[in-house]
Amino acid sequence: MKLIVLLALFALATAKHEMYTGWKSYFVKLVDEIQSKLFASLADKYELDILSHPIIGREGLLLVKPEYNDNFIQDLISIGITFRIHSEDVKSELDYDDLMIEQQHTDLKARNVGRQLPYDNYQEIEAIDDYLDSIGRQYPDVATVVNAAESFEGRPIKYVKISNTNFEDESKPVIFIDGGIHAREWIAPPTVTWAIHKLVEDLTESDLLDNFDWILLPVVNPDGYKFTFNGNRFWRKTRSTDQNPLSTVCPGVDVNRNFDFYWNSVGTSNSPCSDIYAGSRAFSEVETRVVRDILHEHLHRIALYITMHSFGSMILYPWGHDGSLSSNALGLHTVGVAIATTIDQLSLPNFAKYVVGNSALVLNYLASGGAEDYAHSIGVPLAYTMELPGFTNTMQGFNLDPRYIQQVCNETWEGIVVGARRAGDLFKNKRL
């Protein structure tokens, strides 16, 4: 019977990833800013799908379409950029990863795990929604589930407000964390659901509720997230089809290019078929508006905003649209380093150490309309994009081996705790 199940799963997986037939993936390493600029031009020229941005001294990982592969390699050689093959057959890698993940799902169901979220496998949107609802029912004194809106395809966009004072104590700073802005970044939502678990079901440090209120939004982009499980594994955007005449053929908008801060000015695209399509206007997407509305509703109290992404082990702060530093750059860097140091002390040897810095300067890549920049621009003092760990066996960035999910959640949570306490100190000092 088990063999039959495995064969059935394999048949489903191999059909699912046909679109990646012939694609290859490469490691790329840059040595200076000149190479960074040249690489950026190649990324546009060959429509590269960059899974992890190469930064000076650290390899990045990217996907190349079959029709561009030979010319792309020739250009790398002529420019002198170091590269090595990661996978000769991206489709086969995805087929294998899917088989392992689906078998894990089957085993979990057989063990009757029920509504408890798994941390030894990736969490599907239905399981996350059920978990949030169960938290609200079981712990009504501290957890309030908010159905903020419906996505384009009609899925609920849910978040949890966690407080032991019913969000009525105006002296308490608010910590806001979201995940799942980019659909394919599967490790991000579990770090947010784990934070919910630690604050509600397994609270061991009472000051985290006595001194703070929390807003935790595990999946900003539920339509895209669902599509990565059932359709295109590397889908990044929303699934809206009302932005452009081409949107029925090329649906979706990059949520992290859709915020109204230097919207669509750099590092974006006007083409609906691009992974970095900024939309027809700022805040065109309901998903973006949900994050915006949370920020504005609690702006006077939000001390720390972290948006979880993957991958690359980076803590990035504004400004991403031009690489300049904000007036709070020292505070941003100091708290970012504290978070990174805490995580690095708990991390596994095969995870890269965290890099902390201005997003544009670290990545050598400008991008406008991002969540972190928008939050900071309206007054959130500490706003970060956290690129979670990933290492590059098989597709081990977005498909990080499920056995490492719990480790990433544990270490990330400890970093969040340190960041919250540092942010709380700054918030209180500001009010004195």
C-alpha cells in the first residue's frame, strides 16, 4: 500500500512542475560593486529568477530559463563573474522535494495530528487558518483573531492580536510581525505561527505579555501561497487578474513592490508578466492594504515591525529605494545586530551567519514600494525585512528540508524576543 501511495504522489509531483522542464539553477558569486552592477543588468536581460540575491562575498542562487542558458553562461564568463552549477534539472529537484513533502503530509495525517500545526513539515493555508481559529476559541482572554479582509480569490486574510490587557493599555508598545508576502517563501509563515504558539500556548517569559501587545499575521498573501502548493512552486505574487488587460494571462502583483513609498520608481516592472510587477497603482492589492491598515491603526504604538522572507540570513532596514540611511539608522543597526547575534548563537553550523544592514547596500539592489520602507516612512521606528536561513542543497532555500523548520522557528523566536525588548526600551525612553 505504501508503495502505491508513493507512486501516486510521484505521478502528481512530476506533472505539477512541467513548466520547469529544461531550467537550470546556478550559484553566482560577486567580488565587487562593478560585478554587482553588471549582474543586475544580466538579471534584467535574461529574466533571471533570483532565489537568493548574491552579495559581495556570499553566493546567490538563481534560476535560468532554457532559452537563455547558453548566452547567460557566455556573458558570465566574458564578464568574469564566478559561477557554478547548482542543478542541471530544476524540475527533477522539485519533483523529489514534493515527493518527500507529500509523504510527510501523508504520515502526519496517519498519526492523526489533528489541528496542531506541524513543525516537521510545511504548513498549508487551511491548517494555518484552522490553527488561528482554534487559538481564538481556546484562549479568548489573550488572543483575538481578526478576519481583516478577503483575498482576490476569496480566502480570509487573518491575523491574531495577542494581549493580556485587551489592547487597551496605551502605554504598551506593539510588535507587528507578518509573513508570506512572497508566496513561495514557505519557511516564513511557520516562524509567525511559532511566535503565536510561544506567546499563547507556551508562554515562559511573562514580560512578553505584561510589557507588549502583539499583532501576528502568518500569511499576507494566501492566494499565492495556496498556488505554490497546488500549481507553480516558485510563484511570488498575488493572484489578482484585474490590474491590466494582460492580467488574465499573467495574474498577480508583487506585494513587496505595491506599497506607497516611491512606488514603481526603481527595482520594479510595469509588465504584469514580471515577478516584480508593481501593480496598476500603489495599494492596488487587498493584501497590501491589510498590512497598511494595521500599521496605521496602531502606528502610535508600533515599536517594531518585522516582515519575514526567505532566504539568505539577512536583517535589512531602510531605505531600499535609494540606499540612503534614515535618521534612525543607528537604532536600526544596533537592534538589528542584537537580533542577529542572538540567532547566530543558536544557529546550526551549516546556516550562514546573519548579515545586518541597509537593504540596498547589502543587496546592491534598489527596490521601491516595499513593506519595510513604507512602515518606516510613516513613523515605525524599527522596521526590518528578515531573510530567513536557507542553504543550497537541492532547492534548499525555499524548500528547506522540513527537519530544519523547528530549528529556524526556535532561533528566530529568540531573535524576535531580543528585538522586542530592545524596541520596548527605546519606546519607553521616547515617552519619558
